[in-house]
Amino acid sequence: MKLVPLGDKVVLKQLVAEETTKSGIVLPGQAKEKPQQAEVVAVGPGGMVDGKEVTMQVKVGDKVIYSKYAGTEVKLDEEEFIVVKQNDIVAIVAD
Amino acid sequence: MKLVPLGDKVVLKQLVAEETTKSGIVLPGQAKEKPQQAEVVAVGPGGMVDGKEVTMQVKVGDKVIYSKYAGTEVKLDEEEFIVVKQNDIVAIVAD
Amino acid sequence: MKLVPLGDKVVLKQLVAEETTKSGIVLPGQAKEKPQQAEVVAVGPGGMVDGKEVTMQVKVGDKVIYSKYAGTEVKLDEEEFIVVKQNDIVAIVAD
Amino acid sequence: MKLVPLGDKVVLKQLVAEETTKSGIVLPGQAKEKPQQAEVVAVGPGGMVDGKEVTMQVKVGDKVIYSKYAGTEVKLDEEEFIVVKQNDIVAIVAD
Amino acid sequence: MKLVPLGDKVVLKQLVAEETTKSGIVLPGQAKEKPQQAEVVAVGPGGMVDGKEVTMQVKVGDKVIYSKYAGTEVKLDEEEFIVVKQNDIVAIVAD
Amino acid sequence: MKLVPLGDKVVLKQLVAEETTKSGIVLPGQAKEKPQQAEVVAVGPGGMVDGKEVTMQVKVGDKVIYSKYAGTEVKLDEEEFIVVKQNDIVAIVAD
Amino acid sequence: MKLVPLGDKVVLKQLVAEETTKSGIVLPGQAKEKPQQAEVVAVGPGGMVDGKEVTMQVKVGDKVIYSKYAGTEVKLDEEEFIVVKQNDIVAIVAD
């Protein structure tokens, strides 16, 4: 099963924050701060949304930062996703 | 009796969350989390809605995810439905 | 006396919820849940409303479902009506 | 002195609710429920209001129902009026 | 010094409510109710305001009724004025 | 250092309220009421702002009245400024 | 890693407020007032945003003042950034 977003919606998978100890061991995120980084899992077709033409600017695989409090949390097959409007994505994280 | 939605409205029937025990027995959902998955039961004609042209993108039988808190709950012949605007449907669940 | 709605307004008469006892006797609604079903009693002419062209899609006699909390309650000659904007009607109940 | 409403504004005079006793005597309204019926006393010219063309649809003498909480209460020469936007008038009461 | 309003703004001077005693003596207003009558002291040029063309319909000297809670109170040379948008003026008081 | 406002923004410097004692001595403002008079220090270029064409109508040196609660307070080199949208300026104070 | 803002978004790095003691020693900011000055780190491409054409007016390296409460705080590689819409930048600080 997969999520096919409508309009300007984008399906995100939150990235787990990782921490590296001084010895170099990577510990999966126990950070209390909810990380706002996520990976784009699916992108809507854009087009006419709420009377406005929207061109999609993110693509699957992009690492993005999205607005706190934005989006709809979805649980599918025990996995959690966040579906946001592209407008709630503020930046792409590039290498 | 059936519901015929107006404009960009979509009639949904919430899907019952199912849980499978380790022995393989399927138990109907006792989940406290209200599942946001629903099946599309009827689709409005779209067209001019609130001054904006809306094209309907979901069809009867689609399994969809809709925004929490969205929509009007309706009870008809002992069955419960949710009527939402298409814009409150964030994604279609595809196989 | 009757109500002639303006613009995109629709005059509704709430339908009394009925309950059938096992013996087949119909009891008028004592339901605590306010039924959202109503019958269309009068329909505004539509046209330019708040800068947007509105075409009326319901007609007198339609049984409809309307949004909770929407509308203006009106008492006229001891009868109670609800006047809503057509946009607050989410679906027509068809047989 | 009289009130000349601007734009899409309409001056209303609230109708006193009357009650007829069984003996046929008419008692002026002691109703606690504020009646929403009012008579149109003056009508603005309509035209361009807030960037939208408004055509006036009520006329002096019309008995109308207006939205609760709408309008500006005005006292002029010991008489009380309510000035509402035409859009806050939901229906005309016709005989 | 005087106030020159911008755009669709109108400078008002609140009229002091007067009370006439039975003996015919006029007492300056001790009314607790803040009167909403005011005299137009200066009128903005209108034109393009917030993307919408506004034509000014009041003129200096007009006695007007304005919306409660509207406007910016201004004190200039010990005199108090209220600056409102023309849209907050609901009616002109004519003789 | 100086502030160069963007779009329809205007940089203001609040004018200190002065009080003249009966002996004619001018005391710098100890007024508790925050004066809303300010001098225009810098004016944005106007143009397309939030999808609407804005023409700037104030100029550097103008004494203006601005809406209470409007604007962003800025401290630069120990001086305090308020940056407002031109629309929050209600009137120019002319001699 | 770096942040690539979308649409009309701008990535800012808050400037640390500095204080000079009387002896001339510069102390890094212990100011309780959160400084609103920031340096532009990255600028979105502008273009069609929410149905409106936006031209970017700030550039990387600009020192700017932005609206309090605006923007999304982002932590990337232990550095903190604020991503705001260009409209939340009220002025550029020029020398």
C-alpha cells in the first residue's frame, strides 16, 4: 500500500534524528525536540488548487524542512507519514 | 436512501481498523486512535465552488486519507458517514 | 406568512427524527442528537453573492444534510426554520 | 433627522413581538427572545463595496429576518435602529 | 495643525451628546453610552486601497454614524479625533 | 547604519510627547499614553506587495499618525524605530 | 549541508547581539531582548507563490530586520536558522 497525494499535497517520512557519541557510536535519536527534517515519499500532481495554479518544486527523495504544526499525520501499515501542502515545506536540505 | 453530495463535497465511510493477532485471527478495530482511512461512497459534481473551478479527483471506491477535524458527520439509516470537501482529502491509498 | 430567502440563502425546516419501537409504533423523535436532516422550504435566487456567481442546486422539497452550527434560526408563526447558505448544505438525501 | 445608509448598508427598525392572548387581546412583546424580524427603513445605494459589485435586493417597508449578532445599533431621536449589511439579511418575510 | 487622512480613511470628531431637561435647558452629554454620531472633519482621497478602487462618499461636515470599536483614536492639540475607514461609516444622519 | 524598508513598509521614529508647564517650560513627555505621532524616517519602494500594486503616499519627514498595535519595533544603534505597512498609517499631520 | 529555500522563503541566521563594556571589551550578547537582526543566508527563487507573483528583493549577505513571531526555526548541523517569507522581512540594515 502507498499514499498517492492529491493536488499540492506532499507525503513526508520524518527522518530519525541521530546522535553520535564521542566514541563514534551512532545512537538513534532520543532527542526531545521533534526534528523537522523529513524525506519526500510522494508528490501530488499540483495544478489548480483552491483556485490557484501550483507547480510542484520538490521531488521524491528530497530531504526537506517543513513548518511545525503543519500537515496531517497518517499511519499506514505501521509506518507513520506526514502529508503537508507544498507551501508548508520551507526549504530543501542539500549536501 | 443515499447521500448525493453538492459541489466539491465527497461522502466518505470510515474504514474500521482491523488488528490481526499473532494467531492470525482478525479482530475488528478497538483502536483508540480514530483511523483516518475512509472509502469514497459518493462524489459531488465539482464545478464552480465558492468562486473557484473545482475538478473532482477522487472516485467512488477510492480509499482515502482525510484531514482530522474536517467534515460533517452524518447518520443515515443507522449508518455513519463523513461529508468532506475534496480539499480535505490529502491522499488516496493505493495498493 | 412565508420566508423569501435572498441570494444564496436556503430556508430549511428541520425533520423530526422518528424512532420505531420493536412493536412497530412510530415515536416522534426524542433523540438527544439534533438531526441534521432538513427539508428545503424556500430557495434564494442565487446570482452574484459576495462577488461570486452562485447557481442554486437545491430545490423546494429536497431533503438535505447541512453543516452543524451553520445558519440562522428563525421562528415565524410558531414554526421554526433554519436559513443557511447553500454552501452549508453538504448533501441531498435521495431515495 | 433620518439615517442615509452608505454602500450595501440597510437601516432596520426591529419589530416589536406581539402576543395575542386567548381572549384576543394583543399584548406588546415581553418575549425574552429577541425577535430577529425587522422592517427596512432605509436602503444604501449598493454599487462597488469592498471591491465587489452589490445590487440591493430589499426595499423600504420590507419585513426581513437578519443574522443574530450582525449590525450596528444606533439611537437617533430616542428611536433605536440597527444598520446591517444587506448580506446579513437572510430572508424577506412575505404574506 | 490638522490631520490629512490617507486612502479611504476619514477623520471624525465625535459629537457631544446633549440632553434637554424638561425646562428646556440643554445639558452637555453626561450619557454613559458613548454616542456613535460624529462629524466628518477630513476625507482621504480614496483611490486604490488594498488592491480595491474606493470612491469616497462622505464629505467634510457630514454627520455620520460609525461602527463601534472601529477606528484609531487620535489626540492632536488637546482635541480628540477618530480616524476610520469609510467602510466603517454605516450611515449619514440627514435632516 | 540605517533601515531600508522593503515593499510597502515605512520606517517611523516616534515623536516624544512634550508638555508645557504653566510657566512655559517644556518638559519632555512623561505621558503614560503612548503618543501615536511619528516622523517618517524611510519609505519603501512600494510596487507589487502581496499581489497588489501599492503606491507610496508618505515621504521622509512627514509627521504621521499610525494605528495602535501595528508594526514591528526595531532597535538600531540604541535608537528605536517602528516599521509599519503604509496601510497602518491613518493620517499625515499637516501644519 | 545547506538549506535551499522554496518560493518566497528566505533563510536567515540571527546575528548575535554584542555589547561593549566601558573598557572597550566586546562581550557576546547576553541581551535578554531577542535581537531581530539577521543575515540572509539563502534566498528562494520567488515566482508564483500562493497565486501571486513574488520578486525577491533581498540577497545573500543582506542584514535584515524581520517580524517578531514570524518564521520556522531550523537546526541543521548544530547551527540554528530561521526560515521566513520575504514578506516578514521589514527592512534591510544598510551602512
